[in-house]
Amino acid sequence: MSLKLYARFIADLGNAGGREYSGIVELEGQDRMPTHPAVLNGLIARDLCLDAESVQVLHWSRLH
């Protein structure tokens, strides 16, 4: 099962610097909405193959 969100976040890409993204994000293996921003940061980072500290979610909402 997956969870679809509209999210706006900043990803630290190392030497390339931080990049801001916004759009639909699909989190594989999730069926419940995370309630803590740090959990969501980690899930998005995992799916992007980044460290959890590299992602900062600014805004999110679940898509139905």
C-alpha cells in the first residue's frame, strides 16, 4: 500500500546545495499519515535515497 501526499520540501543535495520541491509524493509501504514532521522527513528521504537530516518538509497534505 502507498500513501499519496502533496508536499513542499527542501532537500539538501550536498555540493549541489538545497533544492525546493513541491508536488505529489507517493510513499511506498505506508497506509497511515505520519503525524510528526520528523517521521515524514525520514520517509521522503528514504524514498529519495538521502539521509533523514537532508530533507525538511515545509508543508504537506494527504491526497484522497
